[in-house]
Amino acid sequence: MAELAALEDPKARAVNEKHGDDHGVNLGKLRAVAKRLKTQQELSVELWRTGDTAARLLALLICRPKAFSRDELDAMLREARRPKVHDWLVNYVVKKSPHAEDLRVSWFADADPVVASAGWALTADLVARGPEGLDLAGLLDVIEKEMKDAPERLQWAMNHCLAQIGISHPSLRARAIGIGERLEVLKDYPTPPNCTSPFAPVWITEMVRRQPVG
């Protein structure tokens, strides 16, 4: 904890706080600490328990994802209110867990929009990897009905799922683009040069353009 406190940088904090994260540690330096520590599950659990955002991010980098039970991961996600902690927990830990599918189904229907956003994020990942058992047309129905008025984090995850369906499934691409064009979610999102807009029609078109021919 003392080492993390010593890495506090006011400029990093200012940038992070714009994104809803309350810590001032440069993520490159945080990763360097994690690389030195290597995997340490017990230390990871202790760091998580502090509730400190930088400590929790470090915990997620040095943990053993398969060591957590389903209920532990569920409790961790419900505690993870900071966007970066939530994102890393889903992508670095839950996706590697044997409980990922069970949690995806459970979170997808949760009344808490932040928890539901994790379910949608895992669903988008499944769409990309091979959606056996997923009702893609049904997902598009839900997105078309609910995405426009969804809270920000949930809206972002639903939009990612919409784009992934359009990118990965040619038969549904026109419908996915059409939904994006009608809803106009993230249409005016500020996008840096050389980055792809998160507006689904643009995102889908650009990623399809990059796919190898044949």
C-alpha cells in the first residue's frame, strides 16, 4: 500500500477522475509492480479487501482467476463500482473463470444496470467467439427496445454487443447497422484521430473493412 501511495501522480489522478476512477497511479507503473510480484492469490485477496481502487487493480493483475468461487466473483463485481476495476474484473478474471457462463446469464438479467452491463460485456465476448445457444435476433430485439434509454455503462455494453453482432454475423449486419442508425447512440462521441468511433454503424463498417478477404 505504501508503494502504491508513492506512485500517486496528480496528473494521472486528474485523467482517471474524468473517467470515474478515483486513483492517481499510472497504469503502466501499476503493471510493472504486478510483473515483479507475479501471481500471488493470497496477497491479491488482501489487496482487494482494502477497497482502494489502485490496490484492487493490482489485485486483479496478480490473482489466480480460477481460484475464485462463483459467489466470490459475484460479490466482487457488486463491489466494483469504479469503471476500470469493473472492466478489469470482467476481462482479466471472470472471462478466465469456469463460472463465466453461469455469471453471464445471472448478471445479464440483473436489476442493477452496472451488474447487467457485465452480463452484456460477457455476451458480446461470446458473440465474437462463437454464440452457440445465443438468440442473436432476440438480443437485437432487446437492444432496439432498451439501449436508447439505458444508463451509461449498460448502454455502452449493449452498444458493444450490437457492434459485435454486426461485425461477426453477416446475415444480421444490415439489421445491426439499421438499429444503430435509428437509435443514434454514441453518434457524436468524441473520437481521437486514428481511432474508430464507437457509433455502431461506423464501428461495424470499419471492422468489416479490416477483415481479410476470403
